[in-house]
Amino acid sequence: MQQHIFNSMRSLNMVDGCKGTQLCAINSSVSGGAAAGTGVGEKFFQHLQEHLRVNSIRSKSHRHNQSLSQGNNGNTSVLKEALSVYGLPQIDFIEPSIDPCLKFVDNVEILADVYRKLEKCPQFDRSGVYIEQCSIFKGLPEPKLFRRCLRSARQHAVDVHSKVILSSWLRFERREDALFGVSAIDCCRWSMECPRSSLLSGYNPESSNDPCSCPRDFEEGEKIESDVENQECSISVGQDYDMDDDDYDIWFCIGDDEIKCNRFKFSSLSRPFKTMLYGSFIESRRERIYFSQNGISAKAMRAAELFSRTNRVDSFDPNVVLELLSLANRFCCDGMKSSCDAYLASLVNDMDNAMILIEYGLEEGAYLLVAACLQLILRELPNSLQNPNVVKLFCSSEARERLALVGHASFLLYNFLSQVSMEEDMKSNTTAMLLERKGECATENWQKQLTFHQLGCVMLERKEYKDAEKWFEEAVNLGHIYSLVGVARAKYKRGHKFKAYKLLNSLISDYTPTGWMYQERSLYSSGKEKMMDLNTATELNPTLSYPYKYRAVVVAKEDKLGTAISEINKIIGFKVSPDCLELRAWLLISLEDYDGALRDIRALLTLDPNYMMFHGKLHGDQLVELLCHHVQQWSQADCWMQLYDRWSSVDDIGSLAVVHQMLANDPGKSLLRFRQSLLLLRLNRHKAAMRSLRMARNHAMSESERLVYEGWVLYDTGYRAEAITKAEESIAIQRSFEAFFLKAYVLSETTRDPKSSFYVIELLEEALRCPSDGLRKGQALSNLASVYVDVDKLDHAVDCYMNALNIKHTRAHQGLARVYHLKNQRKAAYDEMTKLIEKVQYNASAYEKRSEYCDREMAKSDLGMATRLDPLRTYPYRYRAAVYMDDHKEAEAIAELTKAIAFKLDLQLLHLRAAFHDSMGDVSSTLRDCEAALCLDPNHADTVELYRKAQERIHEQDQNGQREK
């Protein structure tokens, strides 16, 4: 039976591959392969489980070592058999994905151009420019830049429509929908994201960052008080209704009902009523007006009469207000319509309610009501996109036109919706339709470029290659050069490999070459030429993962598994991604290093809990289950010891793996989720870190603990003041290490004055008095020492760093080296950093820091090592550039910085290059680099000053030129 299953698996002739960011297998020659493969893969997994169960029983029944060894060998043979079935990924099918975002040949010029737009545009138009900036930053690996622009766009928004979308988008970025006990209409305590503030039209950028005016705790007592006020209003209206009959001089007759009205007051509702009651119509001379044919009920007419005297609708039944809205539309009663619109908007409080009321709003043209319903739908994303009624509301051309008639169809709306849909399912019909609607709303060139490029990416994923090529070509015709990569890929998929190769050749020759150009051309070449293109791609942009994966697979096919692992380790050392971890795990299984493979798969599942291994046929959790039979099992206490050791050696991937195992035994442990988020942030995996933080918050055992995690979520999404408030609320409930640490950490990042530093010291000392474990106390001691250094208390700092080292907080070596350096003990500082390099697993930063405590030649060596280990670290490039400038090699200095800027848009790199250009008298290049830097951080003081001087120099040159004329 076992042999039969393996033979049936082999008969599928599966080919390994990597699509997008996940290793998978594709066999285009096998029809129905996806469905068949899934079934066989599941049977295979069940067979493996049964085989392991039998071997487990066998191993327990035999007490001799030889028998136990045979049991383990049986399990090992199963894994080997699995690997022989799945094989290694075939190099012909390993493809990098095309980024579905705006991407440019010259990023610096694009950023500079956007900054100039911001400086020149009127204040009421700034929100639109910030939205453009958001689309540019979406393609960069710094999510904080995107969120900052999103906040700026919301801050400068004028109309309700834009405010609703941008506040919902900000909420989505924090994924508050994933927090237990938080509803879509809950106020988040500050004006920028408050659902009520978003429904107020007007330009008020200063107040956008203020706390909102909503009640903090809407308790039952307040609700009763509000109900009483409504009852009193209703009673007063009723009393007013029983006034002297002399005040009424007309009656509206509807069926058998007669509604008494005051002619003058009723005529003031609108010009049509005034014309009817005081104009040349026959009704102006009648006391009784028959109104039965107008579709208005007697109840609604009484409400209209009451409104004519009170200008209020809040005492009426919602169904009556809906009738009033229809009456107001029919007879142009603008005041009544506004009141009805605002009142109905205030009633939107859940999805069912919103889906009903939005139909009335669209029918009656109620702008505010539709805005309120849209807001609730958008604040429920991504879940609301699973509702077929929501999809129907947005996806068709007719639906977009209905929204447009009410002023609620825009590029911004469909940009948000399509972005969410692409993240959920790139290939879905919903994604494609939303992008099509976005294209219909696009007016500016960059909007069309983005939309057509994304449509090309979606069609490529759907394997509709002809349509993909068409959309990519549309984007290219509008000036988006990166879309040529999509055109080439679509041609290649349609069998035109040489045309794709020629297209990339032309691209490389016509523009300044970039890493992604050579990477793409390598897909359409072979042999030495392919390898040369990949090596060039890595040289120009070492952050591209495909070249490392390709080289690793090539040498793995030659049975050089150790070399293959060394190659993939190069990128994992500074850029951790699920696909690279999977490839390394695959190679480690081939080497029978099951501990290492299990570590990588656990870390991978932390990044992406739904990741599928082996061609997308085997869930990562299932492979973990298989591998667990081949490694030593740890108790929870063993895991804590392992975590302590790995954390101390700065083995972040190993630490993630241990935490993943601990959470498998105790999934509700919020403390472990929090530790997990810290590790993910260190690995620059922000999205996964936020997911872990949200889970920590959801599983918090107490209110004070929940507030701390909410504070970290706020801090990590840019809301520092709100994070401090959460910490203070937590401390008020219970004094804890994490609450004091949070407050101290955020304050130290926010303010740098000495008074604040002493307050941070007090907070950290309070934190250290509270119970915690050595891992966190070591961090607190290290932070406390750093603040002591800032206030020139070096002996106190040394004590703290030594205490941190005593509890194995290895990073304290770096702080201690800094103190020795400040004490002019350079040799001791160098030795301290050497100890750190020897102890930690990922030590690029240690080499970088050690370079500060040695001579120039040794520094060059250390910084060269730092760049090889982590090319994303910018200090080595800046140091080498400064050395070139000292040696009067200006061209080499500029080239060194330009090399790094090509793949990492960094503020310090741009500022330094601008300063070099300034010293060389190249004013135009100085202005460009300053503008690009200020686009990244408009408040960077040194760049602002340099930019001002460069502008003055340009102004002087212009004046001198005019005098010469």
C-alpha cells in the first residue's frame, strides 16, 4: 500500500516552483492538476501520520536501543520519501513576483517632485498630494512612511467623503477589526479617526490631532439622560401642537385625515411650497388642500408641520424621517432634507442597518446618510467584502454611477477598496472589478498608471496573459516604465521569450540600470549570461531575494547542499521572508538537519500562519507535526531556557521558533504573543508584529495588561501621545513593569530635553521595582543606562550595563563600549564590541559599532564586513563616502552614496549626498536631494537649513543673471 501511494505520487510528474513569494509546484502539462494534487497530498499526509503512529507504538514496545534506532530510521525514511516525491524547487519555475505598486527608475526625482507639489499647492488641495505620496510610499519597505502620509492626508481633508475614507483607512492599518470588543462605530478618542468627526465638513488641520469631543464612557446613566431629553422634546412639541386654532389657517387633507398647518410657516420650508401657497396656484386661495396623490402619509405630513415650527426631526420615528426625506426631495425643502440626512446618519450603527439605509440614501441623494453607511462598511473591512450585498454596492459600473450621483464615487474610495481586496485575494473577481471601477474614477496620470499596472498584475496572477499585457502596455504608455516588466512577463507566458528578452535589453540600454531590470532579464536568458545578470542584480540591489534563491537551487541540484544553505543564509541574515525560510528548511531536510528545518518552519509560520509547504500541498503546521518526531521534545520549562539562550545570543529566528512552540502548548498566553511581536519588529516584519500585538491584547488576562498592549499598538502606528495615555491608565489600575516601561520608552523617543530624561529615569527605576523576567529587565537596565549616558552619569550607566550583562542581556556590551569610548578608553570599547561579535549570531550592527573604536584601516574592514552581512545598514556607506571626500575623491564619494540610495531611500544618505553636492557647487543636485529627503521627513532640521541655503544661492544666481542681461 505504501509503495502504491508513492508510485501514484510520482506519476503526477510534479514540478517544484516558486510563485510570488511562496514555493510551489506547477505542471502546466497536467490538466486538473490543482484539484488532483490536493487530494493526493492530503492522502499522502494521512499516510505519513499513520506511518509515524505505527512507528511510535513500535518504538515504545521495544526497549532495546537497536529497536528504537530502527523506529527512528523508519520515520526518517518517510521524510526522505516525502522529499523524493516533492523534490527541490525547479529553477525553471522560480519567478519573482511583480510588485503591484508604483515603482520608478529614479526614485529620488519622484520624491523631489512630490515635495515640490506639496510646497506649491493650495492648502485645500494638499490632501490629494499626500494621497499621491501614499501611493509612492506603498512601494517602499517602510510602512511608517505610508501611515504618516495617510495621517497627513486625513489631517488636510476638507470634504466628508475624503474624511470618511481616510479615517477608515487609518483604522484598517491598525486592523482594529481584529480586536475583541471593539465595534466599527467605537470612537478611538482622537479627532482624526473619530467616526463622528469624520462626518463634519470643513478644513481644520490643527484640530485633527486633538482628542475628539465624544463622551469617554457612554454608560447607562448617560443613555437614560439622553432618552429623557428626547421625551421632553417630544412632549414640548406635543404641547406646541395644541395651540390656539387661530394660528392654523390651512388644512392638508390626506385620505380621511386633516393636518392643521400655518400657511406662512409651512411655505417657508421651500420655494415650491411658497409658490403653491402664496403664488398663482389655486391652493393659495383654498383653506383645504388635498394632498393624497403625493405618496405622503398623514403621519409624515404631521411631522412636516411640526418641523415647520421647530426645525427638528429627532423626536420622530425613523420611518417617518425617511418619508420626510422623500418629501423634502420632492418639494426642494433643503433645510428639512439636511436635518433628515443628519438624523438618519446618526442612526447608522451596524452592518445590517447600514445596508438598508444606504439604499434610501442613494435613492434620495442623502449625502451624509450615504457617508455614514459607507463609513461603517469601510470600518468593517476586510470582513465586509465577504458580504455579497457590499460587493454589489461597489463593483459594477452601475453601482459606481449610483454612488457618483450622491458624490461618493472617487478614486480614493476605490483605491482603498482595491488595496484591501488585493491583500485578501489577488485573483478574485471582486479585486478585478474594483480595479476596473478605480480606473473609471482615475483622472490624474499617476492614478491611471497605478490602476492599469495593478490590473496587469491581477490578470497575470489569473493567468489571463493577453489582458495582462494590454493593461501593462496602457500603464507604460502613460509613463510607468516599471510596467515594461509586466509586458515582458506576459509575453514570456504567451511563449514569446525572445521578445521579452529584447524588451528588457532595450529597457536596460535606455535607462539607468537597476537591480530589478537585470533580475527580470535573467528570466529570459540561460547559462552564464543568466548568472551574470543575477550577479549584477545583486550588486545593484542586494535586497532582491530571487537571485539568492536561484543560486541556492542551482548548487543544491549539484548536491552541494551546504553551499546552497550558505547562499540563502546571505539574505536571511538581513531580510527574513517566508519563501527564503521555506527554501532553507527544504535544504535542511535534505541534509537531515531536522532541528534546523523545524526552527525555520516555526519561524515561517510566525510570519505567515497559513503558509503552505511543498507546492502548496502541505500546510506548515502539518510538516511541523511530522518533524517533531525527529527532534528532542522540550517541556515548557525547557522552552523558557532555550528562549533565554537564543534571546541572549540575538538569534531572532531561533527565538521565534521557541515562542511558536510555547504558543502551541499555551495559545492564550498574551505575554508570549507580546515577546513574539518584539522579535518580529526586530526582524522588520511590521505586519506580523502588529498581528501578534493584537492577539496579545485580545488574550490579556487583566484590564491593565490590555491597556499596555493597546499602547504598543498605538505607538507602533504613530500615535505616541495616545500610547502614553494608555500606559498611564494602566498604571492607575495596577503598577506593572510593562506599563512603566511603555511610558518611559515612548517618552524617551518623543522628547530629548534633560528634564524629560530624568523623568524617564524615574519611570525605568519604577519599572525595575516591579516583577518581571530577566529578558525584559535586561532591556530596561540597558535603556536606563542609555539615559544615564545622555545626562552624563557615566558611572551609573556602567553599573546598569554590568547588571544587564549579569542577567545575559548581551546587547549591553554595545552600551558599555560607548561608555568606555566617552571615558577615552578606546581599547576597552573595542574589546567590549569584540565580545559582542563573538556572542551574537547576527552581528552586522556589532561590526558597524566596533568600527567607531579603531583606526581607519580596521574600521574599513569592519564596515566592509557589516555591509556584506547586512547591506541595508547605511552607516558604512556614509563612512566610506566621507573618507572619499576627505581624500578629495568627490566622484567616488557621490557614487558610494548613490549605490546605496538606489535600493534604500534613506534620509541620512540623501542629506549627506546633498551636502556633498553643495560643497561641490552643484546647486540643482543639492536642491533635488534636499527635496527628496524632506519628502521622507519634512521636519529634518539639518536638511531644512541646507535646502534654505541652496534656495538662496539659486535666487542670487538668478538675480546676477538678470543684472548681466
